[in-house]
Amino acid sequence: MSLLDSLRSMFGSSGGPASAQSKSQSRGASRGKINIDDRFERMRYSSSGTMSNFFVARDREYDKVVGVKLCDAEKVTFFESRFKGLSKPTEGEIAMGMRHPLIVETYEYGMSTKDEPFLVMEYIEGPSLQKVIVERNEEAVAASRLTLIRNMAESINHVHHREFIHRDICPRNFICLPDLSGLKLIDFGLTVPATPPFMAAGNRTGTPLYMSPEIVRRRVTDKRVDIFSFGISCYCLCAFEFPWQASQTNGRAALHHDTTPPKELTVARPNIDPRLARSIMQAINPKLEERTPSLDVFLKQIQGVTSATV
């Protein structure tokens, strides 16, 4: 099968007639190839990721400001080839199934006229959680820190209840509302079903500074890889630093996650609520049997916490 045929099969761009929908409703799979430049008026800024480019645009067809994700065809094909024969759903199919108020809504997916897989999604005019952490603006985030942590947990928990593993939980993949009163989860490019064939040892994908030891060591995985990455994201939001040294950002950095004890959050952030600190530290425990078993459990653990700091 050629690269083009493979992508057509993966993204369903040659599907049948679209069902009757109002323009305010989600569109689903594209009716055919889309000319990105004709359809979308690019606006504001764009950003690049490992496997894609993202830009904000006005959708001329629906007269709406949206986010457009253009994927690198060869990189997508290479990633998907790891799961040959397993009937893995595409990123577009997975994203369309994630209907939750704390997950960015995907409106449409398909193939461009340049044979690039694309997704059209809800646009939120706010900073990424990564930007919030890098700027270390305590005054801006102090009042909403606990809400942001709960929002992260609830959004990932929905993915888990849908029986998927996100596999790239990190601050870059959460977009905050403009006033930092909440956030939403994005990017299902590395997401896989939470079933044994997709949790087999060997799939080392993700963002190194947030990778669990199971991924780094190429072991069997489960949903707890997301809990580990979530815990590091929470730690960074609370302390504006990593629990392990972060002088390196490649795969070598993740080797510390099960060989060097993390700095206690109460040391990095002395005024944090100790109940929240304990819950976050349990989430980043390198030992699977001692790590937080689910985000339902995490949310129960912090149920009585009313402020991130005391």
C-alpha cells in the first residue's frame, strides 16, 4: 500500500456523503479533500510540534475562528505503522469521540489536497499551561492553581473512562482559559486504546521530562503512565520546577525517574497544602504498585482541599 493510500485509509477522507447537520454542529469526517489555503484564512500565530503544525484561522465555510492542526504525513504514517494490523483508530476518530467540557472539541478531520492529515478544532484564546509555568507568575496563578489541577485530572479521567491512554500528558497539551479560571486538554496524536495489544512493551513515545519509567524502560504500560505525567505537570504548576533535574530535555532526562528520588514537593513549595503534596507525590511514584491507581482516587484524595497553599 502506498503512503497516499495508507493515509486515505487511516483518515477516511474518501468517505460518503455528509449527513445533514447545521453549521453549528460538529462535522466529523471530511466529505473529501480540503484545500487548506482556500478554506481557512490564517490568523495571529502558528506553532510547530513533533508531528504537526498548528495555526489559528477563520473557517470561511462556517465563518468561525478555529484551530487547525496540519499533520506531517510521513511522521503520522511511521507512528501508525507500529500498530499495523491492530485496527487502531486515527487521531481524528479518537478526538471526535472525546466529548467533555474540559477537552478541546474537534469539529472535523480528514485529508488536505496536499495529502496532509488535518483536524479542525475549537480555539481557546488563552495561554498553554506550559507558558503559565515558564513565566512563573505566582500572582496570576495563585487563585486558580487548585482548579487547574482538578481540571487536568478530570479531563484525563474522561479519556481513561473512554478506555484510552493519552500518552503525552504535559503542560504543553493543556490550554488555559484567558483568565486562568480553567483549562482544556488537547492533542490525541499519540493516544492509543487501553487494551493489551497497545500496552505491550516497546512503544517509547511521549515527552521525555514527563515520561513514566515504564515507557522509558520499554515495559508493559497501562493508564498509570498518564497519571505519572499528570503528577509531574501538577508538581511543575505548584513549584515552577521539576521534581528531578531538568538540565537535559531528551530521553536521558527520563532515566532519572526511577534511579534518583524526586525532591519532595513540600521542600520545593513549603506552603503547599500537605494533602495535595502527598497526592501529587504518590502520582509520580516510580513504583507502579505504589503509584496512584486512578484519577478517580486522586480526585477523592484532594476532595477536602480548598486551596493549593496554606
